Amino acid sequence: MGRGGRWGRSGFAFKPGKEIYEMSAFMKVAGRFGGILALIALLIVLVKQLIALVGFIMFAVKALIIIAFIGLMLLIVITFLSARRNRRRESEEI
């Protein structure tokens, strides 16, 4: 008989179809667990991306607050200097 014959290579009796059933059951279980693991991995990646997005938004808000504060301080300085210049002109006119 050829390679293993009726008894197969391992010496156990060959039952047609049993290996296919066991393999399909294994594939079903692996498919379910694989799907669950893929969903968990996707959720982890999503949470990491959300954390990165929130971090970027917080940085942008902080930068905008700093820029607004600098602009406000510049407005105060410009107003102070123009008022001082106007007072000097008025005092020189008198």
C-alpha cells in the first residue's frame, strides 16, 4: 500500500470525514476567537487614536489661549502708549 495505507502514518485507523469535521470545528472556533481578538485590537487602536486626538486638541487650545493672552497684552500696551502720546500732545498744545 502506498504512504501509510489504511492505517495512516500514525498507525491509527483512518476514518474518512472525521478529520474534515474536526478541522471545520477548529476553524469555526478559531474564526470566532480571531474575530473577537480583532475587535479588541481595533478598540485598543481606536482608544489610542482618541487619546492622541484629545492630546492634540488640548495642545491647540493651550496655544490659542497663549496667543490670545499675548494679543491682549499687546492691545493693552498699544492703548497705554497711544493714550500717553495723546496726553503729551494735549499738554504741548496748551
